Amino acid sequence: MTPCTQPDFSDLRSRGTFQYLRHILASALPPPADDTPEAHEQHMVAAAVQVAALCPATVAEALLAAQYVAASVHALDCLRLARAYEAQPRLAEKCRAQSLSMMRQSQSALRALQALQVERRKRDADQARAEAAADHQRAAMAAMLNEPPVERPAPVAPPAAAVAKAPPPAIYPQTPMPDLARLPPADAALLRALVSGRALNETKSYKSKL
């Protein structure tokens, strides 16, 4: 377990943060074996002591510590259930498998917490980096807690004059039909040539008559 070395509690100075972490633990922990108010309170106090023993100095570290504690308690509770279901081998085996899974989750959270603490200590050793990180954190907290949410402007419909109108359909002049009564009678030889496909010369002579 990582020893406590003068952590900076400026991130955790808000009582609301502590209440939030307590709420996370209370909702994430399995119920105690005895369903009484005293047992629930002892359960919560024990979990809080375990989180404090990990010495979280920032909210991110506290969340990882809470994840580790909650997963560890669930792993132990699954082992308790496996023992309670010894007469039912299938249920007992499922409880043991779930316990193993929660143990892996708890160890993963612990490794992430330790890596975050190592990085923080390296940063705190450099005064310039520590001050820059503190300024960035204060700005982020101010932006998230104090400033009102950014409201997106409602879309504005374009004015009616700016809406492109579809062009009117094109109107083509109508060509009058010829008066069939004034046409000369068709040449019988020309009709035979048109039908037979040998009408080039006859067609020219017929057009000259029109």
C-alpha cells in the first residue's frame, strides 16, 4: 500500500465532494449480512477507512480508491455466498467465478490509482508543473461549477426573399399543324420507294413539289 506523503487536499476541500464519494460507496457496496441500520453504518465506516488508507489526494484518486474498495468488498461477498451455497455446486461455482472477476477489477483499479499517485508526486516535485496543474484544475472547477451551461442558439430560418424559388417551367411555342387538305396527293411510286427503303432520290423530288 502506498504510504501517505503530504498529499494536497485542496481538491477535496469541498464537503460536497466527500458526500458524493460517500454516496458512491453506499450505492456500490453489497449489503451487509445483517440487514440492520447499525450493520449498514459499520459497513460504510469500514469502506471509508479503506479509502482513506489509500491516501487519495485528488478527486480522481478518490474515485479510483472507491472503485478498488467496492470491488474488493464484492469479491469477498461472493466468496461468502459461495460458501453459503455449498449444497448447490453450480451456484457456488458461479459465485467463485464472480469473486475472481471482481478481484481482477479491484487490482486493476489499485494499479491505476498507484500509477496516478506516482505521476502526481513527480509533478508535485517540480514547482512549476505543480503550479500549472493547480491553475488548470482551478480553472476547470470554475468552468464546471460556476459558469452557466452554454446554450446553443436556435436555428434561424432564412428570410423569405432569400429562399431560392424554382424557375417557372419553360413554355415552348407550339408549331401549327399543316393543312392536310392543301397537300398534294402522294405519289404512288414514292410510297412504294419509302416502303421498300429506296426513297432517297424520290423523297427529294417529292419535297420539291411541296
